[in-house]
Amino acid sequence: MDNDLANDVLDVLGRCLAGAKRPVALHEPRFEGNEWRYVKECLDSGWVSSVGAFVDRYESDLAALTGVRRAVAVVNGTAALHMCLLLAGVEREDEVLMPTLTFVATANAVVYCGAVPHLVDSDASTLGVDPEKLRAYMESLVERRSDLAFNKLTGRRIRALVVMHTFGHPADLESLSRVCGDFGLVLIEDAAESLGSFYKGRPTGNWGLLSAVSFNGNKIVTAGGGGAILTNNVELGDLAKHLTTTARRPHRWEFVHDAVGYNYRLPNINAALGCAQLEQLPESVTRKRALAVRYRDAFASISGASFFLEPEDCCSNYWLNALLIDPELANQRDRVLAASNEAGFMTRPVWSLMHRLPMYAACPRMNLDVAESLASRVVNLPSSAFL
Ligand SMILES: *Cc1c(COP(=O)(O)O)cnc(C)c1O
């Protein structure tokens, strides 16, 4: 009786992934396009490192794909987030609003700036920051001084809101943009998981003043490792390029640096891999959406859990598929995880919530009930595009 849900889930996975070789990984890259050719070009030409034609091409391809005016390739998504926050004007002792339901990199990047993560709750229909709950919270928390928002309890300036598009599903960007406008916050998107996703027809990563994407090995497009800063603000884009490349003034031989810069640039050999992968993004999204439809239809037949569907008005890349166990059966989650992993289907719970991690336990935060509930019930399913 107690094993009903685990058995049902196993049965659905068996049907949806019948042809797949076990163990079936959670998310695996495939290199079926020009990867070998482009990487070989790098090796043959000797341009493997910090400059090269593939870096420039990757940046323009990314900008074209997401519709932004500037894309700056960097070494990973965390570095991209760090740079987005710095360029948004986040300073030491500022607070930055961000979801507790996210990967740890979001919070780490805030701390790299000397700022304090201020943790907010999620909306169960998007898995992203809940705009209504955030607005109500800000109304009681914030004191406005000129254009700026200050936390009445801590006295610190609240500078920015980082939203994250969980598993590729867009957060409610329109409502969240409005909250930012009303409280003088800079909107930053952690779009690490959502390359190829759209909110109301406009790509994620194109809504924030600055956005970060990731090309880690488990993301929908991989460069081996890598990331990018996206922005429609050309000046900020140029500054991002400057600061991530050691802030060196262009000169034929002299080493003149005009700021404390970062060596965050993406090597050309990684950009080569990324270019080839990016060519396959539309196909990957199509395949992943087809897999999601298969899961959706199959899970419709079981009770006690539901397959998470893209929010209204959104087209999601379905980076990681998610099953949501009903609240009253949340205690079955570990059994579902154990049974599926034993059977060779790699499934995973969501990340630990940020306020549960020792270094972020004391961060300021609102009531986080929805995130708590979601974190106890999410099971991520095998999601590779080729499945
Ligand atoms: C992957 C990821 C990052 C970090 O990207 P890296 O390239 O691994 O540094 C940041 N935020 C979220 C939500 C992610 O999923």
C-alpha cells in the first residue's frame, strides 16, 4: 500500500523511457553537430585560449538568439552572475532579494559582492519568485528614500532582485518587473537554466537589466563550462567585456589596466564547443518539449503526483522535468527516489533551500512556506534531449 506511488512512478518511467539504455542519467549532453569540427579548428589554428574567433561568434550568436544587444561570454554562470550584480551597482552591505529555492551559485555571487542575500518565497505555479507575496512584503518592510529602497529592520539598502527560472520555466517576469519598478530595484535574471525559454514571446534573459546564463555540462547548451552576461544596455555590455578581461586598455604592447578587473573570459576552445551546441538548441528544445509531453500524458494516469507544466503564456525549454508529489504524500518522496534510482532511472530532489545551508541560515528572509513545501515534494526526472 505504502509503495503505491513509488510503483506507479516506476511504471511511468519504464513506459516513457522504454528505449533508453540504463542507467538513464538526469541530464547528459550529446555532441551530434559541428563540435568535433570546431574544436579541431581551434587546435589546428593554435587559438585555444583567451581570445579567438569562436568567442566573438559565440557572443553574437547568443545575442541574436536571445534578442539582446550585447552578450559577453565568461568562464561560468557563477562568474556571469557576479558580474551582473557588480554592474547593477550592488555594493558592500547592500541586500539583494533572491529566491531561497535556487542553486547555491545565486547566493554565492551576492556574497562575492560583499552584499547580503535576502531570501524570498516562490510561487507554486511558476516555481519562481512570487510577485504578489514579494510586493506585500516590500510594502511593510521598505522605507523609500528618494529613488532607493531601505530595509527598515536592518537599515541596509535593498539594491536588486535576482529572479531564477527554475528548471527552465520562466518566472512571472511582467509582474516582477513591475515590483522592481515600484520599489526602485534592479531586475537581474539568473537564466542559467532557461536558454531557449520564452515569457510572453520574449526570451528569458531579455527582461532584466542584466542576465546570466550557464553552459555547464548539465545545461541545455554546454561549452564544457561557461557562461554569459546578457544585456540590452550597450554601455553595461561593453563594461562587462572590459571588466571580465582584466580591464586592459586596448594598446598594441602596453599593459595598462584601469580598474580591478577579472579574468573571467571564456577560452576559445570552449566557445567552439558552445557554438556547435548552440546551433542545435532549437532541435534540443523541440525534443525536450516532446519528452515533456510524453511525461505529461503518462503521469496523468496516476494519482498522488502531477507532472509540472510550463506556466501560462510561457514556452519553456523543459531543461529539467519535474514531478510534484501531492503535499499529503510528501513523505513518500524518498521512497520514489530510492525505487527509481535502484531501477536505473536517475532522479533527484531539488537543491537544499538556501536558508537551510549553514552559511545562509542567518540571512534576512520572508515567510518561505511555499518553497518549503515545494522542496519537500519535487522529484526531477531524466531529461536529456535525446531521450
Ligand atoms: C547552473 C546554475 C548556475 C551556475 O552556473 P555555473 O556555470 O555552474 O557556474 C547558477 N544558477 C543556477 C540556477 C544554475 O542552475
